[in-house]
Amino acid sequence: MTLWFVFALMTVAAIFAVLLPLGRSARAPNQGSEVAVYKDQLAEIERDLGAGLIAAPEAEAARVEISRRLLAAAGSEPVLEPKSSLKWRRAAAVLALIGLPLVAIGVYMPLGSPRLQDFPLAQRESGAGSGMARSLETLVVQVEQHLEKNPTDGRGWNVLAPVLERLGRFDDAVRAYRNSLTYNGESAERRANLGEAIAAAASGVVTAEAKAEFERAHALDADDPKANYFLGLAAEQDGRKDEAANMWRALLAKAPADAPWRPLVQSSLARVGGGTMPALSDETIAASKDMTEGDRNAMVRGMVERLATRLKQNGDDVDGWLRLVRAYLVMGDRDKAVGASADARQAVAGNAERLRQLNEGLRTLGLDG
């Protein structure tokens, strides 16, 4: 309430500052002004001429000079405003003083948000993040337009590909990575990036096509971390957990202490029972020290079952169904994977687009029927 009162005072002060001059009248000439003095001088010349105190030529010269000064003074003297004009100006000032706040309130109440609370910091940052995302998409459009005119610009494809992957446009990212290889030449990094985009397009499954790219990257550079990680992931998804653990242990043994991808590899190694995960919090590590492989498997199965329960309540989540099917396949429960795929098809049967997305995802997982 205090804030509204302050705003009202500020509004009134601003209106008075602007409209106060409207209520003032111009000053009228008075007897002490220059015009009055010159008129008195002209009258005095006439009196002196009549009394014979001044000759006619001198009187005429003085009359001309004083008349010139009188005209100059009259041109700079303020003119008295008509009373009617002054009335209208004062009426306009009063009307503005009363009417402007009423109009402002009348417009703000239906169109504004007087009861809207302040946005929390997280929401403001989210809004800023959305703006940045829109700017990034605009930039991508500009680069794509450039590449349409210059399709052999290898540097452009190299810049565009990871941005498309970040935006979730995985199929476009795969095409961009292929063009980058075509126009920039072979490298382990480009082959590994292409394999990662192919796996991302398959909802995280290292397909045969993606695995072939990682193997090419490994052939070019046996120490390429991305290729070695995804080859281990391919082994895990095929049920060869020991092989995956060995590959990831070897990767960590060669990795720098500050490598940004170490936590991911450690997490994956812990998932297959190949070691603890130092990247977790101290409390989590302490709670899992005595956890056996069976306990860890039980924890994973519990997470999978919670996902299955959620999908029974919300069956429209195609990505969730694909994650569930993939989890069953990784755990070696193919029968459950087949059952989950059937449940998924039944859940999205009423939506042709979701059903198409689901069938494409299941096809990449090897469940066509």
C-alpha cells in the first residue's frame, strides 16, 4: 500500500511540474515599463512645442527617435492574454491533473498485472536461457543458409554439427558430421563425433552403424577417449559387462586427473560392477561401500521398475518407453523388453505420430515385430 502511495505522489508531482506553467498568465504592461516612459516623453515633447520651449525641427527629430524606441520596446513587451484564454488553460491543467491518473489506472488494471509477484531467480534465468536458445537457433539458420550456398565449406560444417547435436537435431547433426568428414578429411575426433551423433539419434543405443564409426576412430587413434568409452558402452549393451569394465579401466588409467569426462566413465564402471564412483558425494560413497554387486543390480532394477510404473500412469512418453525397453535389453531381460514394447504400442496406438516415433526407436533396438 505504501508503494502505491509513493507512486501517486510521484505522479502528482510530475503532472504539476508540467502543467503549472499553463495556469500562469502573462504579465500586463505597467506604468513603469519602457513603453509607458516613451509615451510620456512624446506627450512632453508636444507640451514643450506648444509652449514654445522647443523648435519644430527639433521637436520632429526627437519625436522620430522616441517613436523608433517606442516601437522597439512595444515589440518585446509581453501581451496581456485574454481572460477567456487563461480560463481554458487553467481548466485544461485541472482536467489533466485529475484525468491522467484515472486514465492510467483504467488502462493498467485490465492490461497490467498489479498482483503479479516477483519472478524467482531461477525463472528469470530460465527466461534468459530461452532467449539464448532462440538466438542460437537464429544463428544456426544463418549458418545453414550460408552452407546451402557454399556446401563445400568444411569449416562451416565442423562448426554447425555440434550445435545441431546440442539442439537435439540428431539426424541433421549426423549429416553435418558426414559433410565435415568429406570436406575436412579423416580424423579420429570427427569419426567419434559422428558415431556419438548416430547413437544419440538412436536414443543412446550404440547401433552397428555407430559402432563402426567408433572402431574407425579407434583405428586412427587408439587412445581417443570418446571412441573407447562408446566401444565399452556397446559391449555393455551387448551383455559383455566384463569387457566393458576392462575397457573403461584402461581408459581411466591413461586419463589425465582433470579430464572432464572422468566422472562419466567412473559412473559407467560402477554401473557394471567394475568399481566405485569417486565422482559421487561422500555420503553416497559411504553408503555404497558395503554394497555387493547383487545390491547394485537390485538398485538398478528398482529404478527400472519405477520407470515402468510411471509409464503405466503416463503412457504418452515415447522416450520413456524406449529407455525402459533399452534398460531391459541391457539387463538381459529380453522377454520383459518385448512385453514393454507391446505395452508401449498399445499406449500410443491412438496417436499416429507417437506410434511412428516408437516403432522407429524399437527398430533401432532390434524389436521390429
